Amino acid sequence: PKKISLTYPQSRWTAAPGGPAFFAYSTNYLIDTEHGVIMDVEATPAHRTAEVDSTKTMVERVEAEFDLTPERLIGDTAYGTAPMLAWMVEEKDIEPHVPMWDKTERKDDSLSSNDFHWNPEANEYLCPASKPLRSEWRAFTQKRSRVTKANTVIYRSSQTDCATCTLKAKCCPNTPNRKIVRSIHEAARDVARRIAKTPEYVVSRCERKKVEMLFAHLKRIMKLDRLRLRGLAGATDEFTLAAMVQNLRRMAKLLPQGLPLTG
């Protein structure tokens, strides 16, 4: 981090759009979207990576404590990274109702990777001209994984095929051949793509407002815009107590009212 608070070293320097910068912690909620009840709360530094990782902590903690696993997880684009999608789909069998972090579309209007067909049996892409893109074009004595440090595999076309192709100006106008970077978690990304086209996904995007309403209630109604206790442990205590208050208010509306007392 560029700036560190000597008093609160675990906090992070952050700012809302158009607002002043300050050191802060973040509170993260795992809620039941049907009733708006907070299932778990986790305090983290005000950093996107820590906030996303806290979701894994809360899901696993709720699973261990209450034997409950969510059927779907709703979040913003920060939760749409390939490793996070793989954790949801492959490890927890949770439907990812999140916008995917996707850069497949090109800015120069050339063909995107979505225009190429993936052939899992041959481990290669086929371009619109039916030419292959492979991760390796010759056999090696020792097999290589071809996985980069970013957990991706690079597939390249043959320069000979591209040199005589009529689609080269629209496919790879500035390079001798075409290259596609494929994540090792692409199967989980495909699941997120399919879900994003369903009516259930549209409903989930509306239900995401429920957690944002809880955050707004926390700051505007409960006035928890400044912490009194020091450190991340103190922030955890305050955020947990605030979540308990919000749950009590919610449960007072959900639970049936008893008979009025008679004197």
C-alpha cells in the first residue's frame, strides 16, 4: 500500500467516488436474499481482494456452523474472476450469479475469442476459417503443461495459415498470427456465461440491492460511519454487534406477533 496508518496498520487508504480519502475497514455480509437476514459478517481491510476472500471465509463458516450451503451467490464484478468462479462452481457447487470479469471483446472491432470454436477433445481452437490454434505445434520428449504464471494457456495459430487467410485483416491485422489466452478455469467461466443469459440471473441482479440496503441502513440510520474500537479485532466486534441489531430489527418484522397483554 502507498500509505499506512501507524495507529491502524491493518486499515487501507480508500475513498468513495468524488469524496475525500481516509483509512478504513470494510464490513462484508453474507445474507439470505429471501428474508434479508444476515447469516455471517466479516471485517476486512478496505481492499477488494480481501473483501472477495472474505466471502469464502463466510460461506465455509456458515457451512461448518449451520450445515447450510448457498445454492447461488450474488455479487458484483469483483467476484467474477476466474479463480473465484472456479471455487464456486468446482469446489462448492454454487451457481455464480455475478458479472464475469471478461476482456474477450476487442476495441479495434476485430474478431473476439468468442468467434472461435473450442474443441476440448483436440485441445485447440478453430478459427472462423476452420484453422486450428494450438498451445504447442510440435511434440516434445518431456510433456509441458504450458500453464503461465497467470494460470492461463496461450493458443496460437500457424503463421502460414494466417498469411494466406482472407480474414487476416479482421482477425489479426497487426500481428503475424492470432493468439488466444485461455484460463485454466474456463469451464467455470462458461457456466457463468450461461447463467448470465437466464431470467433467474436478472432476478438475482435485482436481489443484490438487498445487501446494499443493509449497508446504507448501517451508515445512514445506525450512523456507524466511525469506529470506536481499535484494530481489525475491534472492527470485527463493532460490525458483528451492528449486524445483530439489524437482524433483530428484521426478525421483529418477520416473526408473528403474539397476543396482546391484558391487564
